[in-house]
Amino acid sequence: MSQLEPLIADLALILICAGVMTLLFKSLKQPVVLGYIVAGFMASPNMPYMPSVTDMHGIHLWSEIGVIFLLFALGLEFSFKKILKMGAAPIIAALSIILCMMYVGACTGELFGWKQMDCIYLGGMLAMSSTTIIFKAFDDMGLRQQRFAGLVLSVLIIEDILAIVLMVMLSTLAVSKEFEGSQMLGSIVQLGLYLVLWFTVGLYFIPMVLRKLKPLMNDETLLITALALCFGMVVAASAAGFSAAFGAFVMGSILAETVEAEQIEHLVAPVKNLFGAIFFVSVGMMVDVALIVEYIVPIVSIIAAVMLGQTVLSTGGFLLSGQSLKTSMQCSFSLTQIGEFAFILATLGTSLGVTSDFLYPIVVAVSVFTTFTTPYMIRLAEPAYRVVARLLPAKWTARLERNTDEKDEKAPDELQQLFNSCFKRFVFTMLTGSVLCIAIMSAMLYFGQPVIAGMVPEAWVRPVTALVALVFCSPFLWMLLRAGADSPEVDRLWGSGARWRVRITAYGVLRIVVTAVFVSYFVDYAIPWSSWLGVFALVAILLIIYFSSALERHSNRMVQNFTDNLTEREKMKKE
């Protein structure tokens, strides 16, 4: 009789425990995530009265795959356009809440004398509320259509995005072992460049490839293709120094803008549920009752910090964003829990070896308690508001209850709106064009130049490398120099007075300067600046780019393809 592999036996035990516990928690109308955590505890070596898993390393690897699928699925539900349409209120509220709760978490850790990295990671864990738990609570309580519920869900989307940024920052901090502002700023800039590059390139090529392959696509091939893209981006993100989860999220957010997004989301859901369950079960395996008893005081303190911090500081954050007192309190009372990202951050800290062993089970215990109390806190918001409204002076209450739907300021005039639209396009063009040029230059230096060195004499390596890079960059250099400059909107602003002509002229000068910087790099790489030939080449290249009709047609075609891909899904829904 053949011997069953330990990993298969462990998987059987995990799924049996998870199946029983999720059915039990479903019957009790409690979040299924908690059932997974309890199942993990039941199957762990910390539970002596039941069979336990034997291959913890294999379970850990599967849980990492679970994180990848969870972040990929989150990306599929996310859209960059949603953020732009939300306005400033959710962004202001989310930033205020995250900064305040990170400070509260870090201070709480310092009160117990924990080391610096434990305090920083604890702050990050406490800053993120649970999208899954809140979404389900609103659904069960019939609150999804309420105005405050929509605002909460908008804030949660932004928190999820900022959580990805936080993961990258904490990873960098863990590697350097110390907080350096310049290094952290460099990591954030690198993150921004990576996002712009892959979103631009991905949204240009991936929808086009999917359209070409549509006749060959059924559910099976689409699922495999989507997962191939996901794990390909995971590898690319890891090679660039980011986490695997970040790469999965980026690819999910790119596919979210395609026509196939809903079908991919539907196909990925069962795979995500399976590996996501293994991840949450592995979280439950970290629960150690003895350790929880030992650290009961910090656990209770952190629970109090989450409850009080979210109800008080988050209310202030929503008030700061322009919401009424009642809406602010309803929103803040909904956020009084820590969720999935706390587990992911705890896993990150443990895998990097920068957090203490006791932090993981403490965070799990806090999450379990605050998850159970979430529906009750949502119901408590209105009674708490009535109490606060009675205690505050009448003038304060009237001021805080102002009608936020009425605008105190006049709407901008038509010319100002036209200028704002042109300015947004200008910023987008400059950002994407610059990032793509930097990416092409880097690729030529690291990958192209070694190939060219094997094909031409040594004296010609640098000039040929610069020339090839310049050819590939030329459509984007034309975009930097001229895209949108001859549009009817710009012409109308130019004829509307000196005020608008000064601004347009300033942007034109900036375009020339930025393009000249890139071209001068190519020229300097190929020809020493001490030569007049270098100066002549710079001016000649700029003039060729400016007056090239071929580059104009090519660039406009690329911009049109990108715009069509970006709006294709919305057009399909309208039809």
C-alpha cells in the first residue's frame, strides 16, 4: 500500500476543519473568515487534543500563494478611474485615519516596551480596516444603499491601495533595519514609476492581445491566461524589489480595465477561495492560547486602542473631509476592526524576521474580537451620535451638521474648467511619456548594450546604443514635446486673453526643457559635450522630432489605442 504524502494528508485535515467550521459560522451568521481562523487553530500543533498538520513549510508556501490570489482578486475589483471619480473627501478621510491609527498603534507598542519594528508594524496593522467584514456587515444589515456606507466603501478602497504602498515601505524598512527619509522617498518614487510603467504598458498591450486571441478563448484558456499574467507580474515585481503580493495586485488592476474583467473575476473566484482559505487557516495556526494568556493585557489594550482610536480619530478625519457629524460617526463606528491586511502585514514581518513571535497571535486575537463586535458597533453609531449631539453646545452641533451637499464656493467658469481639463491631460502625458522613456533607456543600458557590444566594434557601442534607444523613445518624445498642443481647447484658451496665454506658454517651455533633457542624455552618451557636434545634434534632433509628421501619426495612434482600451469596458456596459 502506497504511503500518502504528508502535504496531502495536511491538506485533507485543513479542508475538513475549514469545511466544518465555515458551516458552523455560517449558521451562526458570523464571518466565514473567523471560521477559517478557528479551523487553523484546531488543526495546529497548539491544539493537543486533535490531529495536527506535520508539514508547516508546505502550508506556509500554500499560504503565500493564497496571498497572491487574494491581492489579484482585490486588483480585479479595483479601478484607477474609481479613485479619480471619488473626489477629495474619501482620500482626505483615508489619509487622516491611516496616519492617526499608525501613530496610535506605534505608541501602544512603545507603552509595553516593544522593539521599534514591532511598534511600526503594529501601527500598520491597526491602520487598515477589513473590507470583507464591513462589506458583509452592510450587506447583512441592509445598509449598502446608505450614503455613509458608500463613503465607507470608498475609504476602504483607498485604504487597500495605501496598504499596498505600506507593504512596500515596510519591506524596505525591514531590509535597511533603520528609518532613512531619503531611502524611503526613493522607494516611494520607484513604486510610483513602477505603477505608471506597468499600468501604461499593460493597458496598451493586454487588451489588444486578448482581443486578438478572443476566438481561441473559452473559460479554461482565459483562466490560464489570466493566471499566467498574474504570476508573470509577480516575478517581475520580485525582480524589481517589490513583494509578490504587490505584483499580483498590479496585474489585477490592469485586467480590471478590460472587457473580460468580470469573466476573469468569476473564473478566479473558486481558486482564490481555495488558496485564500488555506492562508486564513495558516493564520489560525499561529494562535497560541498560552501566549494569548501571557499577553492578555497588551491584547485588551490594543482592542481599546482600535475601538477608541477609530471612533474618535476617524470621526475627526471624516469631519475634516467635509462630512456632517452624524455621517462621520456612522462611518467611523463601521471601521472599528482590523482585517485581512493585518494578517498579510503580520505574515510579512514574520517572513522577513523583523517582528517578534508574540505579535502575530496578538493581532489575530484582536482581529477576532473586533470582527465579532463590528455589527454591534455599526448599530451603536446613531445612539452615540444622539448622546454627543446632546452634550455638545448647540452652535457646535449646528456647525458640524452643515449640509455638505451645498457648495459654498461658486463653480469654476467654463474657461477654468477647460484649462483644468487641459492641465490634467498635460500632467498625464508628461508623466507617462517620461516614465516610458526612462524605462526604454534603462532596458537598453542593461539588456540592449551587451547585445550590441557583440555585434559592432567597441568604438561604436555607445553611439549605436544611444541611437537605438532614441528611435524607440522617439514617439514618446514627440508626445512630451507636442501632444495636445494643437487641440481646439488650447486654441480657444490662447485666444481668451493674456492670462491663459501666459500659462500655455509656460507649459510649452516646460515641455521643451523636459524633452531636451532626455535628448541631451542620448547625445551625451554617444558624443562628448565638449564637441560642438553634440550641441548641433541636440538642436537637430529636437527639430526633427517637432516637425516629424510620421512621429505625430504614430504617437496619436498609440494614444488613441490606449484611450480606447481604457474606455472599452464602459462603452460595452452602456451598449
